[in-house]
Amino acid sequence: MAMNTAASAEEVAVRFVGGPLAGRTLRTAARPPWPGEWMRAENGGWALYRVAHRTAGALIAEHQTDPADA
């Protein structure tokens, strides 16, 4: 019987708030913890998302805007 000796990565749900990915959820392995990154929607441009809240098994990622655009 074969044994899997590799450590399994914990799966995390990243929920997006604001921007082009608002309302979507991405399931990903969180090793190391997901800090945020530039993401691209299927029909849109690039947007920066950063972790706003972290719980066991879930992250809330908020859309970040450039202060120069305000």
C-alpha cells in the first residue's frame, strides 16, 4: 500500500469584494498564506486585491484603488 508523504495544503476560499471580481469566490491552496495579488477578470482589466480579513478556511479580498485615481 502506497502512502502519500507530501503535506497536503489547506484549501481556502478567497471571496472578492469590489472591483471586477466582486461577488466571485476562488478556491486555492493557501501555502504560504495568500497575501493578495493582481487579478484579471475574464472580460475586464487588471485589479489589485489585498486580504482585508482572514478566518480559518476563508479570506475576504478587497479591491484596492490607486489614490491618484480618487
